[in-house]
Amino acid sequence: MDNASKRITIKDIATQTGLSIATVHLALAGKAGPKEETRRRVLQTAKELNYQCNSAASSLKRGATRIAAILPALTQDNLLYYEPIWRGVRAYCRDAKDFNIELVELPYVNQDSVSVPLEAVGRARGERKLSGLIVLGDIEPEAGRALRDLSDQGVSIVLVNSDTPEVGRICCIQAENYLLGRIMGEILLGRTPRGGPILVCAGEKSTPANADSTRGLNDYLEEHDANREIYALHYGNDMDRLYRRLVERFEKDRGITGCCSVTARGSVQLARALVDTGLAGRIPAIGSDVFGENIENLKRGVFQNLMFKNPYQQGWLAAEYLFKHIFRNQPTGDTTIFVKSEVVFQSSISMYKE
């Protein structure tokens, strides 16, 4: 009987390599014990024999595998972007229920920003037997050091939306933020008079995703219209203050020729300010992310485009890559995995669900 017609077991690999079943098990599971040369021999033999681990059965034997998600709590403006990420994580864990996954949800509220605070990581450290974490990649420094400690202790970490490699993550799932920034720059340059200033709702300076988008926009404008002035407004959680700053800027400088936002929450205030200052539909404007209010503003012509970062897919893939790493010891390959991002027009809005 050839290998294709029977199920290869750990015992078969042990027989082929002359090693004990216990050693083969440790090598396949990536656990401490076997020498590196022995581990490579076991993995090569497993590949040659077409060994497939029965992950579902193994997980039932060892009990629930607990993973935690550290993401912003779904309050106020957080619903616009982070709710789909939560849904993606939950949906994957439901689909993988046969593997006895227990999802521990650790939502946090940060009064000043959306960054992961130390307190949120502390809650994760207090959980028993966590195998993995899905964490927003915008992380306060002390929280980052605490995550690094967890990584060094063997907890697998996948980041979502923004990347902070120094925490010891296995990978980051995110939109192509730099490219999206460049695309916004190209669209705005094509619709505005040469040399006219552009206003950007640039989000928090410390957030890598926001910084990448803004840098992409700046780079494109610098390469194609070096004299173009850019007004970059940075902000945290105070959306009323952002609205007032936008109105003040629009009223102070009626020469602004175009505008955009790199965040969902900034898009809401940008549209509001455009309407209230009478500039809606008179200057090109681009919002970020697809949700009810943005869709309506696109239909009304307040925005001419939306940048779709596919947050649901980010959450789904974060859970999937963590699952593969924990259950199948599969390497991720690239440490940054980009989700498909799109430019949404009025004519394509029917393709997106509210």
C-alpha cells in the first residue's frame, strides 16, 4: 500500500527515522527537546511521506486552545472601522469551532487615542494558558514591551491594521496604507488646479497606518507637484475639536483646492465641515472606509471617492494566520500580509454592503 492510499501517522515517521514517537511528536509540534538536526530530519520525512496532522483531533485531546483579541471597544466612532475587524475575528473562530478554539475578547478604551494601553496587555497576562493574541498594531511603548515579554514566553502574536515589529509578532495583517496614500494624491492632483493647497485629516501621528498613508500622499505630491502646500491635521479621540479645526481652516483659507481623510472617524468630521462651510461638492474630497454615513456622503457628492481598507478581511486573516501558526506550525512567509484595498466610486457603491 503506497503513502497516498493510507493515513500516515507519527508512528510511521518514527519507524522511518528510527526515532521515538515522543521525539517525533515534539519535533512536529515545534516544542523544545529535539536537536535542530533531528527536527529537520523529522520534518523532511513527514513531507516525503505526505504526513497530515489531524489538528482537530489533537486539539480535542488537549482541551480548548485559548486565543485573545486586544482591539478597541466598540464605542462611538470605533464602530466605524473596528467593528468589522471584530466581526472578522469572530467569524473565523466560529468556522474553526471543530478545533476547540476559545476566543477571549479583551476590548479596551483609551481616552486619548486608539492605541493599545498597558492595562489591556495586563489583562491578557492575567488570562490562563493563552496560546495566541490578535492585537491592534498601534501600541503604546509600555504595552509593546509587555507584549514582547509574552512573545518571549511562547505566546504567538498577530498584529492587525498597523505594524510594530519590535513586539515579536509573527506577522501583521494590514491594508496597503502607503499605496492608498499615493492613490489619494494621484486622484487629488488630477482634479485640482496646480499648486493649490490640500488639506489632510492625518489621524494620530503615532499610528503607523495613519503615518504610512500620509507619507504616501506627501511623497506622491512631492514627486509630481513639489510646490503644493499640504495642511496635515493630526488628532486623537476629540472629534468635536477636529471638526472645529476643520471649519476654522476652511474659513481661513478659501483657496484650499482639495481634501481627504486617512481615517474613518476623520472622514465623518471632514464631511460635516464641508457641508457646514458650503464647500461640499465644490472641492474634491476623499473619505476613508465604507460605512453607512460615508456611503451617504459619497452618494450626495460630498465625497467623490472612498478608500476601502477591508477591515473585515483584516480580522479574518489575522485569526487564520494565528490558527495556522498554532495548530499546524505553518510559517507565514512574508511577515506583512496586505489585504486587497480598493477605491470606491459612486458608480461602484452597490458592490459594498452597508
